[in-house]
Amino acid sequence: MTQLQSITLATLGSFALLAGAFVFQALGYAPCQMCLWQRWPHAAAIVIGLVALATPALRRPLAVLGALAALTTAGIALFHTGVERGWWDGPTSCSGGAGLGNLSGDALLSTDIAPVVMCSDIVWTLAGLSMANYNAIISLVLVAIWLTAARKRD
């Protein structure tokens, strides 16, 4: 696989994962806070990939940045996996224990509040794996593809 093909594949991989997250959201699976955090590195990887495709002279360093972006989302997803499985506590802001903060009684009774999804809840699985699990696995594959691109020169 050439450097250009590797960068294209890695960019499309992040695009597919990000698009999939939005499709699940459109189907009614509201994201938790950590789910949202996992989206940002994919967005960065897509931008990095597009810039790399447009600037051949910068492909190698940009491929390293793409690998770091994919590694970042994989790290967040692995942490999220541990929270989902009860291996460790997640942020109090999305795993319970945050308290009511400064919310008034009116705010608590409002019907305009978006649904709160706890990061420790698994809302969808396939073959026993959650969305965070799949994101971690696929993102680690994307890291390998980005690093392959960084080692090659077209």
C-alpha cells in the first residue's frame, strides 16, 4: 500500500467512525460526554488527512499527527471502556456523583432538558462489545495505518 493510499484509508476510517457516531445519534442513541470527547480526535484526523492529501511534501509529519489523533481517541475509548465495565470510575460529570450543582427547582422541572446519558451506561452492543470498544479497536488499527503512511514515501 502506498503512502497516499494509507493516508486516504486512515482518513476515510476516521470519517466512517465519526459518521457512524452521528448515524447512531440520529437513530436515538444520545451520546455521553466521553462519547463526544472521542469524536474530536477523529475530526482532527480527517482535517490532517485532507491537508496531507493536498500537500505531498508534508505527508510524513502529518501522518505522525494523524497517528497521534487516532491514538488519542483510542485512549479515550479505552478509558471509556473501563468506565463502562466498572474497572474504574469515570468523570463525576457523566458517571454520577456530580450532584445537582447550581440547578434551580425550575431547571430541574423543565421539559427542555436534553436527555443525560451516563458514561458508565452501555446503550448498544454487538457481539458483547460497546461502541467505545469498537472505537478503541478500530482507532488502534488506524494508528497502524497512519504509522505505515509515515514510514513510506511515494
